[in-house]
Amino acid sequence: MRLLHDKPNEGKTTKLILIAHALPGTYVVVPERRDATRLFHYAIKMGTPIPFPITYEDYLFGRFSTRGIQGFVFDDVDRFLAQASRGVNMVAASWTTDLPPDEEEEEAG
């Protein structure tokens, strides 16, 4: 798994679109329906069409068909965790990867 982190408005979402476009069956998970619509049209404008994104709520409650889905990329995962925890402060998080720690940071940046 890759972690894309940067300041606001530095192209993280654009990178997610490129990843979703390059990997067939990869869906972007976004905060709200309006974000899904905006992202879908932005991807088309970029010339990198993607499947219509699903919302955090749809993801949490399994309101999507798994048919054809190969993976997910999350936009603003910090917002997803805040929503999933019902607003309780997220103090820390960890994730598992196959990459050694030094390659992990390089891959994430």
C-alpha cells in the first residue's frame, strides 16, 4: 500500500486518479457524493477516466458491488477515519507494508 502525504492542494488527489486509472478495477473512495461527481468529471477532463467513486458511507456500509473491484484508493483518509470514529480524535495510526521502512517513505512521497 502506498501512502501519499503532502500539504493541502499539492496534487494528492490527482495522484490517486492516476493510480485508479492505471489499475483497472480500482475505485476511489471519497467523503461525499458531490466529491465523487467532482472527481469523476475531473478525471475525464484529465484524460484519465476512472469508475464513478464511492462515498465513505457507501464503503462503511458495504453499499457497493464487489464485482469487478480490484482495490480501493482513499481520498482524504484522515477525514474517513474521523467519520468512522464519529468525530472522536484519532491519536495515532499504523499500517502494514511489504516495503522496508526507507523505501516506504520514498514510495509515499
